[in-house]
Amino acid sequence: MNKEKQIERSRLPIGVFDSGVGGLTVMTVMRTVFPHEDFVYIGDNANNPVGNRPNEEITDIAVRIGRFLEQVPVKLAVVACNTFTVVALDELRRQLSYPIVGVCKGVHTAIDISPRKSIAIMATKATIDSHKHKESALKFNPNVSVWEQSCPDLAHIIEEGHLTDDIARAKAEEYIQPILEAGADTIVLGCTHFPFIKRLLERITGNDVVYVDPSYETATEVKRVLTEQQLLNPKHTTGKMDLCFTKDVELASKMASCLIPPKDFTIRSIKL
């Protein structure tokens, strides 16, 4: 690729996608790490929740989003969804023409900071059933204790805007209780929706548990890929954010505003 085409490609936006609003927690970190990059966010909330679906269906949904971003086009995409990452990442990389980074697991950070080397993974059913977080943790440290907690209803509750109310608290307490009984002192938020309720979770567990948001590990991996492929945007102005949703744009805008000032993004409805 000649220099002009390389520069032209580096100016393309970064794609970020999820089954709904959860990936906005990843993009919030991304915009801090990469303030000069443009972003196109796809939240396929019409198909949410995906974490309880068969793997083939999950993969089909993820690839459809990837195809949309291919037409934008983007220079790289971040799969800002743990379920899509553990189920569909290999197929996405096979079918799409641009670099793809899956959301990181966060287990290395969790193990490093866990006083008793006893961690837990909170995630969707599909993510937990894959056991990939546990496998990664045990590969990193065979002596660590790992509790896997499936949270089949939590992402959907958050998607509906329940962040601090009794509905969110009751469901969070239901999933937290077995983790506390297992003795875990550090919890990986293994679904990108869950950082939306991190403060609620912290109020439930107090100082007994530390929560890990894998978005920061993900941003580090994105920086590595962009640097290696010479895709960092050379501009010095603040990047733009184009948020796209397949359903309930008004609610999605409200949720986005919890993390990002409304003046900093545009939002629209799309069909995939």
C-alpha cells in the first residue's frame, strides 16, 4: 500500500459494536485513549439479548453487523460484546476484510489484584458456557480459584434502562450472592453492559469485592494493532462519534448520555 492510501485508510473511523448499549462502556474508554479518532458505533438492540441464543444465531447476528461496518467503511472494528467475542470472533475474522479486536477478558488484571487469588466472572449464559474466561485465568495462574456466574437476565434489564432501581438491585443481588458464598474477592464484569451498574454492585458488596472492567485491557490491544498497522489517525482535532441503533433510539440516547455528553455524539436509527 502506498503512503497516500495508507494515510487515507488511517483517517477512516473505528467501528465498535454490540448487541445493544453495553459496548458504549468500551467506547467511552476508547474515546479517552484515542481522542483524535472517529468512531461508528453499532448497537443491534433489536436482537437483544443475544447471550441466551444458540451459537449459530449469535454468529449470524455478529457477521451481519460486521458486514454493515465493512460498507461504512471502517479501518478496524472492536467487538465490544463478550458474547460475540467468545462465540463469533474467529468467524468474523474469516469473513471480514479489516482487523478485528475482541473485547479482552480482564482475568489477568483480576488475578494480579486479587488478594486471595479467588476471582469470579459475571457474564451472559453463552459466555459462561464457553468457559473461556476460566480457561484463560487458569492458564495464566493454575492456582487461582475461579467462580463462573451466569447472569442470563442482567444485560436485558440494563438494556431496558434499569440501572439503580429495585429491579436492577434485586437481580444483581441474586447473582452476587453465590459469588460471595464462593469467597471471591475480585469480580470481572464479563459483559460490557455490566459497567453501567458498577456503582450499584459496589453498594451491594461494599469494600469486600473489587470489580474489573476489561475495557482498559481492550483499549491497550486496540492501540497495539493500530500502531503495528500504522492506522493511528494523524489528525489533531477531536474525533466524532456516530451512534447507530436498530431499535429504541430515544432510550439508547438516554443511556449513552449516562456515559458521554450529548454534544459529543450524533445518534440515528439503522437497519441491518
